[in-house]
Amino acid sequence: MERIGQSDVATILGRLHQELKSQTRDSKAEQHQLMRKAFHYVTASLHQPGGGSTGGNMQARKLSEVTHRVLQELFALLVGDNGFAPPRIRILSSALVRELSSGEVPYFFRDNFGGNFDHYDHNKVVYFLPVLSQLLNADLLIKNIPNLVMWFTSESTSLSLKTAALANLLAAVQRFPNVLDQDQHIRPMEAQFCKLLTGASLETRKTTSTTLFGVRIISSSASCNVTEVDGTPTRDFFTCMNNSYDYSEDQLLNVHIFSSLYCWLFYLYQAQLLETRKRQSRDDIVSKLEHYGLVHGDAKGDEPHNQPQAGDKSSLIGHFTLDEEFREVVISICLRILSQVELDIVRDGPQQMRLGARYVISELDWMREFIEGVSMEAVRILDLLCLMDPSLVTRIFPAVKKVYERTANRQSGVVFAAVLQFFVNHGQHVIFDVDPVLHHFFEDYVSVRYRQQLLAMSTLLFLTTNTSKMLLHTPVFPKYYPAIIKLLVWHPRTLAEEVLPIVPAMVGPSSFAELFHTLLDLPLTAAFMEQYERPDEPHADAQMMRLGLDRLSPPFKTVHQYIMRNQAGGVCIWEARDEAQLNMIRVLWNSLPVTPRVSSVCKLVPRFLRVYFDVLLNNAPPECIERVVPLLLQRFASLYPVDFFLNSVHTLIIDTLQAIFQQWPAFLMSLKREVVHAISTHLDVQGRLLVLHLCWIIGELLRPPHENGGRAGIAMFFEALETLAYQAISVRAPEPEEAHAEPKMSKMSDSREPEKGQGSLEDDHSGAADEGDHVTPEAVKVEFAGEAVFSPRFVAVITASLTKLGTKFPEFAPRVVLCLLKMQQHYASDFSDGVEFVRDRLADSLQLLRHSAISSSVYSSSTFLGLGTDRALSSVSALSSLGHLSHDPSTYTSGAALHDFELPHQPPSIAAALADDRWEGRAAPTAGAAQSTAPKSQDARRG
């Protein structure tokens, strides 16, 4: 879409001004379309129409003048008679006034009655009030608060003005709660709330008519009682759950007030809520300290000195105290609604409701969704009241528990999440074990109904709100993370930003290995869920038959169980390494289509892996890090075959391996068999980059062992590098046309190179830096794999690593010299692209080995790696022997917080108590784990 500039906005506003000024059309349809287009232009433009100044350029002045004229016409339209403009045009006019005013008070509100809306025609004020609540300048809204209270509490005010006044009053409560006065504003409003909540009419009018030949000839109206959802007459006070044929004014206001209760209570009485939570946390912590004998009993009476002052009008936290009479009315209305939720819905027939122009929903389905929303709101209000006064828990808890036992299972999940939040907040007051409810929620509910959007959003909101509490006191994250991952896989575009902050909580001593495989298998999970977890089983069976797969075969059952598991700790195919099961996974990889959902999941996996590795490298103990290295080597060649996914994950695995071995170089000796095995098994086009970096790591970071028994491990590494060197010279020399094609094939590795600063590979093979095109692994189809693997860049790294081993371990120096001489002889007659760099590197290496004593002293020097030395030698050629320099790992840095690695092993602890007592009812915690970034590999070179 083209960018909308000042001239476009001025043109459309000029057309609108002429249309509003003429008022010649009998039909308002074209006028409405023109106003819609003007609203789109104003909101989509980068320029603010109301911000033009007289001192600006000509275009800005023109826009400012036309804006002023349009505002005049809009005001005339709003204050006109009822027949002057239909409601849809009046509503759109008020929205245009808000946008054209740029947040400031419109001039005609200041010029007419000083902005006091009580002097305006009350029939027109309804269209002005939406502007009040959306202006950045709140002076006009604050000035009319007495009018809003008067209009809502007055008996003579129309219904539309009362509802508009309530909406604007709630906007004032959210933005500036302390500008309200308790006696003049709050108490009158709450008295009216009580009156309408408990005193709404229980009667309604039912109109019946008789039609003949499609014409209504007889119509009669009779009075009757409102009914419950099951059709029985209402015997208690009216609520929004009651059925009424024609809703009266007090019944409609009853519904509006109930919808506004949570906002009213939360913002006005937030100081009372926070003070109660602080006192409860303080008492709990002191009791724990007394248990360990760290404090005396008189410490419990200490009061904090930073309590909010009641007269502080500038605070954005409401400092008022909730009236007990009003609180009792709210509790009674919520308990009444929860009792109505248990009733069965009874409708007269299969009636249909039309929403908009096309969408049709049955009245039964609409009632179910309405009941879920109402019951969730009632539980939220009761939860808030119990947070403000914990003494109410014993009274309210049985009613909420009854909702869980009787209705939570048959709804979409929003009620279940609200009930679960209530149990987590108040279960300790009634000694209620929430673990069975959590098991029911994640094992039997979320894992089965993961397709429902409302359930997914409610679950993620619950987890992000209670991250620390779930981590400290429940096994949700390490045990039920597969069920949470299902939500991400099925809703990748909408839930990725919600799941990413809680990934650190899933990483722990018992789950990090299985979680690594789970994250890598997310594309397979998405493809499998789309093809084989559909409700239409015949389609799935036909798909299986077309692919030649047997749904009843043991390998498929095991793979299905692994992919769709609901708890951690089950069967992990990658740990079992059963060949039949691995073959089944490969068949699924190649047969399942790459749908848009699978593509989205493939793009998300690297982001989640970066957070995973960041937590692991910065916080996990070394023994856990050591267990991860074999997993990285194992899964490098076992990934979902999508080009961009392979490239991203390969780069991330290599960067992580570099960071691990630079931080813990001793792992090379403890994991020598795994590293050597990876060098031999990944020696192909796809795994060449991994082997290249492993060779560099061996030469760069391998240290002489402290005991003589470690020499066998050194010999194993040397023999692996020596074998690679001889394999490089054993392949036949390429033909001229192949020599030109070889660099093209070797470009694949450069698409997955680590960034600069992550290792001295940039220096070891700088001659290949110009080979930077992206070639996917699937696109590389070559007949001679040797030429594709042993590129000049690869041979240069092998040469450098052999040289480092030969100088650091003199017993291998003769064999290294012999090997390098044979390589020099082989490449002396090779004039392919890039081989000149290999010959220079071989000459430098042989020169270093002739002076092994000097080279060894250089490697063992602790001052040579200083910044000043690097600067002094910065003019040395990149092909010199200094490119072989080794060094010690850099220092360790701390990482993110809030994950399973930081939990105490023997609870209870004071840290757990502090985290438990944090109030988490308003927003998700902003822990350092939510800001986790990719693992930062330590620089392999200084300077």
C-alpha cells in the first residue's frame, strides 16, 4: 500500500468539508463512505492534522486550515437535530473529531459553555462522550466527572446517556483514580450499583403475534417473569444470566454494571489490595524465620514505613477503602451467578442468531459461550475480593470448587483457567492441594483441546502470570511442558511471543536433555498434528495408505507416542536409538508436506533454541553442559529437512559447541570418543562445517594433560586429524570443469559460518571469505563427494590444527611434518581456485615445526595474548604463522534468572518464600529470563 502523505489527507478532508457543508444528498450512504475513507486516511497517515502550525510550510498550513473547517462541520453535525444525521454517521463523526484533534481538547468544547457538558443537549451528549475518554489531555474528562456521576445516578437520564457516562467514568478510574472523591463520586455510584444489581425488575413483556398469508394481523403483549437458563421462573434477584424477552432499562444497566465491576474494584482499591498482600507476605516470611529461630515473635508487629498516604492525589494507585456493604452485594451477585452456571441450558427450538452479514451461530452455542464468559468474570471478581481480604476465602472457596467439579470440564477453558488461578492464589488458606487440578488441566484438558484459541490464550496468560509460583511450588514446567509446546505448535503465529518468556522455566536438571530434542522436533510435531491428528480418521487412514505406512506397526505407535506425549519423562526415541523408530521418523520427514504452520514453526525453533542455550550455558552446572555436547553432535545430521531450518539450526549448534569448549576445554578429553566419532560420521557435504569447526576446536583448545594417562586421548585426536589430511590428498584431482564447479559446491558451508568474534576461524581460513553464497543442502547433488567436502578452506583448517598439535605435543611432530610434506607435494601441482592459500599455509606450518621450541614457548606465553601485542602485530600478513596462535578461554559471564537450575534442592527456603509472596495478579513477571537472548560465544581472538 502506498504511503499516505499530507497532500492526500488535505485532499480527502477538503472533499469531506464540501460534502458536509452542502448536505444536498438525500441518502447518507455516500456521505458515510466518504467519512470512512477520511477516517482511514487520517489514521494511516504519518502526519498529525491537528499539529500543523502557521509557521510551517505551505502544505502544513493548508492541512491545518482544512482540518479547522472540517471540525466546524463535524460539530454542527453532532449538535444537529435527530433527523440531521443517522447514528452511524454521528458515531463516525465523533471518532473523526478525536483523530483530528490529535489528543487535545477540541476548540468548540472550550468555546461552548467552557467544556461543561451539562449545558449541552443531553440527547447529543451521547455522541460527545466517547471523545472524552480517548483524548490525551484529560482535563475535560476530569472536569465532567461530577456530570458523569449525576447522569448515571439520576432517574430522568436516558439509558444511552447512563451507559456512556459509566464508560467514561471507568476510563477516568483507570487513568486517574484519585481525582474521584469518596463521598461525592464513589459512594453515590456504589449505592446506585447496589440498587441495580439486587433490585432489577423480575418481570418482562412477551409479545405474541398471528400471521396470515405472511401478514401480521394480531399482536398481543403480556407480562411474565424472567426465567433461568433452564426455563424455570426466577425466584431470586435478577442477573445477566436470566432470560428476558424484552429487557427493561434497569435490567440492561444490571448487565453493564456487572461487566464493569472488576475494573472498578481493581483500580479504585489497589492500595488496599497491595497493603493486604504485603502484610500477608511479611507475616508468612516472619513465621518461616521464627521456625528456624532467626527472629523473635515481636518482629511480626513491625509495620513498613512506605505505606501510601490517603491524601496523595498524584498517585496512580487508588487509595480508597472498599465499603463492606457494597462488597457483600458484589459477593452475593457473583455467588448467585456461579449457582446459575450449573443449570442445564434449555431452548425452545433450534433457533439461529445472525452476527454481522454472514456469520450465523445457533442460540444454544451462543448461550454456552455467554455463560462461560459470565462465570469467568464472576470467579475473577471473587478472586480479587479474596486477595483484598483473605478472611473471605473460607466462605467463597466451596462455591468456586463446585464450579470446577461440575462445569469446568465442559467449557472452552477460560473458566478452568480462572478457577485454577483462584486455587493457586488461595489454596494455602484452606489447605487445598492444587497439584491434582494442575494434572487434570494440563494432562487431560490442554493436551486434548489445544486447537481452541481461547483455551490457548487463557493457559498462556495463567502461566506467564504465575511463572515464579509455578516454578517454585509445582512441577508444571519440567513435567507438563510437552502440553504447553502443543499450544505453540498449533498456534505458532499468535502464541510465540507468549511462550518465549517461559522457556527458561522449562529448562532444568531433569528436563534439559529431553527439552532439547523436543525443540528440535517441533516441525515434525506440527506436520504430524496436521496430518494424523485430525478428527476425520478416514482421511488420515487414506494418507497412511498412500504413503505405504502402517498405523498399527510398533515403530509408528512409538513415534506417535513420542510426538504427542503430554508429560515429560516418557519414551525418547533419540535416547533409545532404535533403528526402526529412527527410520520411521525419516519416512515421516520426507512424506509430510511443509504447510504454512510447519514453515512458521521452523522459523520459531532457532529463537527458542537461543533462549534455551542462553539459560543452559550461563546457569547450568558443568555436568549438565557436558551431557549436552553429545546431543548437539548427534542431532546435527538428524533434523527436519527444510533448507532455511537446517542452516539456522546448524549455525546455532556450531556456535554453541564453540562456546562450550572455549568455556570448558577439559570437555575435549572427557568427550574425546564422541568428538572423534562425530568427525568420522559427519564427513559429508552437509556435515562438513561441523567437522571443520571440530578440527579447529581440537587444535585451538586441546591442552597437555596433567597425567600421563591422557596421552592416549591426545593420540586419538591426532590420528583423527591425520586421517582427514590423508583423505584430503587421496581424492583424485578434479578435471578443469570440476575445478571451476568445486568452489560453488563449497559455498554451502559459508552460509552457516559463525559471526566474527566467535573464533579464530576467520583468521585461519580468511582466504575463503569470498565464498559467501547460500546453497541449501538439498540442492547439493554431486557425484564426487570428496571434492565437495575437502575444499581449500577445509584443508587449511586441518593443516593449522595439525601444526598446533605438533608444536604443543613434540612426540607427534615427526608424523605431522611427514603428513604436511606429503600434502605439500600433492598440492604443488594443483592450480585450482583457492589452492594457493593452502600452499602458503603448508609452507608456514612447516616453518613453524622447524622451530618447535620457539613455537611452544609462544603458545605457553601468558603475555603474548594482550591487547597491546595484538595491536603491535596488526600489520603482519594474514598468511603468517601467527594465525595458528592458541589461547586460554575467556572469563565466565552470568546469565538469565528464573529457571529450574536456580531452585534450592532442599525446600523450604527463604528465597522461595519471598518469591511465593509476590503479588502476581496483575501482570506477568518481568524476570531476566523473559529478556533472554542468544548464547554469546566467547571470542577466540583478542583484538
